[in-house]
Amino acid sequence: MPVQHQVSIEATDQAPPGAAPETAAVRLIFFLPPPWTAVLTGVTRTTATLTLAAAGEPATGEPAAGTALDAVDAALSRPELRGWIRG
């Protein structure tokens, strides 16, 4: 089983009015590059928490947390996720 990486995203004052964290999470999942997958594990009014995993990532050894965060940062740089940052 791949190592899992937990990440949170949060709305900034640049997020569109009424921006829902659930919608931002779905968009983030859509924009993750292969082989990354993610599951939404929690939301608040302004945040979403996801668990990421990469197919083929070893279950032991040093987790690729930096690579996971790079994938999230790349997705968050998309115009569709304007106003959302990694929390």
C-alpha cells in the first residue's frame, strides 16, 4: 500500500466570494498529475483536508512528501484554484 500524505488547503481573501472548500478539493484532485490520487477527508468553512497517495510509491522507506506537496502546489497554481493555498 502506498504511503499516504495529508494536506490541507485554505481559502484566502482572493478566493471568489462563496468559494466552497469541497469544490476547491474536487478541482485540486482533478488537476493532480498521474500517478497521484486524493481523497477528501474533511472540510471546514474555509479549508479542505485531503489524503494523497501515488500509485507505485513504496510502502516503506522515506515518504515522498516533498513530491506530494509539489503536486499540490502545481495544482494550486492553476487559475481555477485562484485564492486557495496549501494550509
